[in-house]
Amino acid sequence: MKKDLISQVLKKYFIGKGKNLSIIHRYLRIKYRMNIDESLLEKRVNNLSLN
């Protein structure tokens, strides 16, 4: 998977620091004004763990 902004944030906060997806969702929405579904974030996490 490409190292885009979402992947970098998921690696840093979900995998590295153990934050949950709702906090990451809120962080992306507030800081980067990205409105992403949490289900999409779950899929991205699954893709990160497979690669």
C-alpha cells in the first residue's frame, strides 16, 4: 500500500500508540478536514496488517 496520509496516521497512532479508530477518525476530520467513514479506516488497517 502506498504511504499516503491515512496510512501514515494509522501506522503512527493505531499501531504505534494504540489509539482507537474513533479518535483517529476525529483527528483526520479536524486536522486535515477529511471526512472518512470509520469502516473505511477499518479496511485500511486490515490492509496495513496484511502487507
